[in-house]
Amino acid sequence: MPTTNGPAAHTATAAALLPLVGGAGNVVSVAHCMTRLRLGLRDRALVREDALRALPAVLGVVDDDTYQIVLGPGAVARVAGEFEALVAAPAPTADELAGRGAELKAAQRQRNATPVKLLLRRVANIFVPLIPALIGCGIIAGLNGLLVNLHLLPSLTPALTAIASGFMALIAVFVGHNTAKEFGGTPILGGAVAAIVVYAGVAKVTAFGMTLSPGQGGVLGALAAALLATYVEKACRGRVPGTLDVLLTPTVTVLVAGLVTLYGLMYVAGEVSAAIGTAANWLLSTTGAFAGLVLGGLFLPLVMLGLHQALIPIHTTLIEQQGYTVLLPLLAMAGAGQVGAALAVYVRLRHDQSLRTTIRSALPAGLLGVGEPLIYGVSLPLGRPFVTACAGGAAGGAFVGFFSMLGDRVGSTAIGPSGWALFPLLSGNRSLAITAAIYAGGLLTGYLTGFAATYFFGFGGTVRGVCDSAVGQSTARGGNPTP
């Protein structure tokens, strides 16, 4: 399924998508993450899913809390902008906005709206918008470290340090802003309270015989502070007279939430953050191989269930504390197992040209850590290859975890990328060459194990029987089966 780049191609993709999701009148909201266009739809019965999957630019479709169309990194942001412009062009009538659309939307949300999933989605909505800045600053930090180690451009490295570190120094403010926005408060008040966490003057604050440190509690403290500010603000809105609201509500919100943050939340969040760092280091230094096996093997199912979002604050806390997260390279091995499994399917199912075409087009994205095309287009529909892909991820995770037990920690300075795209973000307690070699060894282990497990155990019955089944799956995706 080849795709093309350029503004015209993105406009054409957006124009092709709109009628297939029921038109502009059926679209309630438009958003996107790194790979997926996320649409709120009034009536999902109007979606022509087979036709959507058949579009060359569409890598997969996920029917979840929002209707998610996988377009891949880079393309999704551009298509989302064009799509939003198309949706905004016609103004829906009052009758279209009313009716049973709201009821259908609420029913769809209720289907998967377990309290845990809803909470994790809200947490993800706080941190996912920060990922582009984490990636950009992480790559600059890696480049700067390389220049320092090689003693090159000494006059430039202080500037690169400032550029790479500025965002991380103030990440608590952005977390506070996004937290208040997500939970229905005023974003700037959430950011104002969260800014207390990183303000240098907190070093002069003493309570219970202890002195605070700037940044104590990190992003967890900022999240808790902004959440508290949101509840205080909502309580004020319901009690303060309208004439005084503009003066009293912001003042009371910042004052109450600020005092609780200084004399409680920063201490508690600081202890929790320290415990996360200590636990991660202990886990990898004492049970590294086993921890890597479990994390690498279970990450794909966690993604399918949406539970991987719980790891985002942990990654961010580790990056803030140690400069890198040691968990992401382990989890990235799941993608390596997926690539190996897809290659085995490609070799075994020689007669299914439609499926082989899907694999050829999705494999480059898989190598760069974008796994949705291979998951939803190849391994998950076939069943067993999804399980054997998890086995490959477990083997790769165990490989990287084993070296952590030996004292060679492999980490990432940002979250989001995986696969080959993670190489520019690698960091650790050894030289960059050693860190990259261990990570590369983990990828190779994941590829080989995923391939071998799928080739020998990923198919039931004869290959021809599996091929026929896969052809049926390809047809359901809108592909053309080969006789």
C-alpha cells in the first residue's frame, strides 16, 4: 500500500477519508497522536470501514473510545489539519447537532469506558502532547553528549545544553497546564500551580523540619498540584458570586492549591518519584533478564488493551530523574518480535500475494517502530503470529535486561519512537557505542526469535490452509485475493 508525500497528497487523503466516515456532519471531534487520526463520530454505523481500509494511505483502523485511523508518523499531522479544515467548512444545522447522534456517541463510549481505561486515557492525554518536545530535546541532548565526548565544538555545546535542557527544566509547568485542561479546569491556573514545583525559591520553604528542593516531586507533583487546583477552581465557581469570580476564584485556586503543594504534595510526590527510580534500577540490576522477558513479551497485549498508557508518567519521571528511561528499550523489543513474525508470514504464505504486499509496505514502518500496520494488518488477524511475535519481544527484552544485570544500562532520552528510530535517543551509563550495540543485539534477537517462533509454531494445519484463511482476512481488509 504505497503512499505519497506532499501537500496535494495529504489534501487528497483527507478528502477521501471524509465521506467514508459519514461526512462532515458525522464528525464531532478531530485529534491525532503520533500515528493515528482520532475522530469522534456521531453515528459509527455510517462508517464504510472496508472502503477505509482499502485506501492506500490507511495503515489500519481501530474502533475504540474514538474512531482511530492509522496513517503513520508525519503524515497523520498533515492529514489531520486538512481533514479538520474540511470538517469546519460546512456548518452543521441545529437539527444535525441534535437528534440521536449524541445518544449513539454516549453508547459507544460506554462500551469500553471502564474506569481504569478512562483514567489511563486521561493520563495519556496529559503526556502525549509533550512527546514531540521530548523527542526533539532528546536528540539534541544526544548530539550534544557526542560532541562533548569527542571534544568537538566546545563553544557550541553550552548552547546545545541550554536548548536541550530548557524544556525538561519546565516540563512540570506543561504537565500542569495539560492536566487542568484535561480535567476541566483553567489550563493557565494549572500551569501556575505546577510552576511552584520547579521554582528555585521553594528551597527557602521549610515544613515539618524538612527543606524543599526545586523540582521535588517532578511531573507527578505537578500533575497532583494541577488536579487539586482544578477541583478547588470548580468548587469556587459554584460558590463565588459572578461579580467577584474574576478576582476571587483565581486567587483562592492558586493560594489553596499552592499551599497544599508546598506543605504536602511535593513531599509525597518526591517520595513516590524516588521510589519509581529506585524500583526501576533494582528491577533491572537484580532481575533484568526476567524483567525484560516479561515487559518485552507483554507489551503488545498491553497496547491492544490500552493499558500501556499507564507507563507514560513512569517514563517521564525516569527521564526527569536520570536523564533517560530504562524501560522503553525493553518495551521496544515487542516491535522487533513483530517484525520477525511478519517476515516469517511473508516466507510461509508465498501464495497470498495480497498479504505479502501488505507486509512489504508495512515493514519499513515496523522497522522504525510503528507497529500498527503489522499488528492490525498481519499478525492479529492470523492469530498465532501475534503470540509468536510476543515471544520474539520477550527474547529481545531478556537480552537487553541481561546486560542490565551486568551493569550496562540502556535507556532512551525520550518516549515515543522505538525500533531503529530509537538509536538517536539512546543513552546509558556506558559509552554510546556499547549502549547502541546492546540495543542492536536486542533487536536482532527479537527479529530472529520472532521469525523462528512464527515459522515453526505460528501456523496450524497445512500452509495452504493457513494461506486460504489469510486470503479471507485480506479480503475482509479490502484486499484482492490471489487465486
